[in-house]
Amino acid sequence: MNRPTELRHDKVAGGLLLAIGVLTLGTAIYFLAIRPPMLPEDAHFTGVAVDEISPRMADWLSIVFHTWGGFMAGFGILILGVAGYLMTLRPGYLRWGAAVAVAVAFGRFLAS
């Protein structure tokens, strides 16, 4: 076995996972901080106008999307931990990635 070739393949996979992890975290930030309760396409699909939904429903949808965002953030952090491990072969990235991912995902769920 040629060890440098194996490590190169790990770095390529790690780089791809790094990009996916960053994109996943970006999506999570959108759901946590930017996304409104109803988008125009949601209104079109459901047949309910955005300005006609009750405030309680808007509050509920915000909780739902914030919870999804928390789970996406946890998943993105986990992906980044795996990427860090593949690129460096340091198991600490796996341990910390998993621990922080669980804390973020379930912390946001419990906050909901």
C-alpha cells in the first residue's frame, strides 16, 4: 500500500465534505435567522395568502423552521468534524464534531 496516495484520497474526500459542511451550515443559518414563516411559493402551493395566516400560525412555523435549522446546523458541524478527521487523521475532530453537533441540534430542539 502506498500511504501518501491513501492520504491524498482522504484529503480529497475531506475537501468535498468540507464544502458540503459549509453549504449545510449556510442553509442552517438561513433557516435559523433569515427565512420568513411563509414564502411566496408556500402561499401559492397552499392557496393561503401570506398576509392571511394567523399570528399564532406564523409563530408556530417560525418554531418549526428554527428547529429544522438547528438540526441542519448540527448535521453541518458533524460533516465538518468528519472532514477535519479525513484531512488531518486526528480523531479529536470526530469527537468534538460529534459532541458539538449533538449539543447544537438537540439544544435547539429543547429550546423549541
